[in-house]
Amino acid sequence: MNTGSVNTFSANGNVNFNRNGSMNNLHNVEKAMQKYQQLAKDAQSNGDPVLAQNYLQHADHYLRRLNELNERKTIVSEKPKGLEESNSQSKEFKQSTN
């Protein structure tokens, strides 16, 4: 089996689609969310409320994923600052005790 391909067969014969990390990219997730929002608007204007609701549910999924990624990004960007502060505080403490 080719592990570098986008889809592979699992042991039971079902196709497993790998995303290759595309849904970990903020831009890709935001773009997918906007796509489904636009599809929902189009379906609504064409008089298909069921399809519009379906697309809105997809858009909501990508919105949750976008919020998840933004939260992770915030946590990662704050983490080094906290480590720097604790390191500088421990250095100050060591200097004051000497």
C-alpha cells in the first residue's frame, strides 16, 4: 500500500481518507467554513431550506475547528512568555539570595 497517498484501504476494506494536515491550517479551515456558508446562502435563495441547513451544519463544524485552532495558537504563543517569566524570576531569586 502507498502510505503517501490521500486515501488508503484499512484492514476491513473501507477507504480511510487522510487529510495530510490540511484541517490543521487556519487558512484552510476558515476557507472551508466560508465555502459552506456561501453554499447555505445559495441553497436558501434557491428555496431549499433542508440543504441550506445541512450546509450550515458543515459551516458550524468548521467554525468550531477554527475556534479550536485559534485557542491552541493562543496557548502556544502565551506558553513561552510564561516560561521566560518564571526563568527570570528564579534568576532574580538566586541573585538576591547570593
